[in-house]
Amino acid sequence: GIYPSLITQYLNKTIQTYLNNYYTDKNKNWNDKIVAINLIFAVQIKNFAQRIGVTEMNPNSTIDVPSLIREVFTKEFESLPSPLITQVYSMKFLTMFRLQIPIQFLSNMFGMLINILNTSNNVIQNACLLTLEKILFMKDLNTRENLSKAAVNNQTTFTDIITSLMKFINTDNNIFAMRCFYRTLFLTDNSYYSSMAESIASTMKSIIKNIIINPQQDEYNYYFFETCSLVMNK
């Protein structure tokens, strides 16, 4: 039909043109990156139900989403600095298309997110944590088992994520970080805990002391105590 032909001949070219304009001068042409991402959303997404976290792809689209993840997300963070707004939109892009991340790239994607978390400012850290949590806790159980759990159950990935989150939680009582901490521990098999047991215990002690001195919001406290129960059962 005409729709796939239109996508291939016109919109792909248009999206690439906007992205190239952005790479030419990120600060001057930042809006071109936003336009490109919004075009991808309009073309690729048939329906998005925020409450249940389901992104339904347009079956007639011929766009290669894995390639776009490389182009829109990965490339954004390869050569900083970039405007904050385009970094945030790139995070939003990855969140929306998290189900389309190829399994062989997922460990690298975790590595990128951890690096961004450790090197960015507070705005991007929060966007990064939200994206990381969405990838860690896919709503569909089969997807979570095949993607999220598979990626986390790697000793290097697990250690890197937990180390970064513990550092972040110890300096900022951030609900996104606490949720990611819980999600990671929830997904990880018991065999990966031993090397991190003392560090995790030390972090939990610091958190409870801080909660007693400076009570946090209810959701933060909830995930902390859920994490305590999870760790004891592990």
C-alpha cells in the first residue's frame, strides 16, 4: 500500500535531515532533534496506554527502530555537551521504545545509562533513573523475563548498577533511585548477591538511619522496606 512507500521515501529522509541539522550545530538547531523525535512518535506509535505501559507499534511502518535507537539515543550521549532538552527527549524516546531494544544491545544500554547517571546533572539523572526503571520493570511478564531479567543477571551488569544506585541513594534520597534499587534486586538471582552483600547491608543501614532522622515520602519508605524484606528473603 501507499503507507509503507510514503514512510520509506519521505518520512525516513525527513527524519534523517532533521537529525543531521541537529548534529551540525546542537545548540542552534536543538529544535530539529525534537521535531525528529516527535515525527518518529507520530509515525511509529499506533497507540500508547500510559497507565499499563503498553506501546503498540504501527504494523504498516517500515522504520528500523533498533537503528533509530542508535541514532537518536546512543549518538546523543556520545559527544556531550548537548542541550538539556534534547537529552531529556532522547531519554523519553528510549523509554517509549524500550520494548524494541534488541536483547544483544541491552547490557550495553544499561552500561550507557549507568555512565549517564554517574556523570550528568540532576535533571538528566532523574530522566535516566526513570528510563532505567522502565527498562528494569517491563509490564509484560514475558518481556520482563526475557529482557530485563536476562540483562540484569550478569555479574558485571548487576555490580555496576547496584554500585551506582547505592552511591546515588547515599547522596540523594531519590525515589527513582530507590525504585531502581528494589527492581534490580528483585530481578537478580541469589547467586549474584554474595560479592555485594556487605555493601548492600551497609547501604541499607545508612538509609534506615537517615529515614529515622529525616523521614522521607511514603513511597520512598515503602520501597525501602520492601527492599529490606526482599534482601532478607534472598
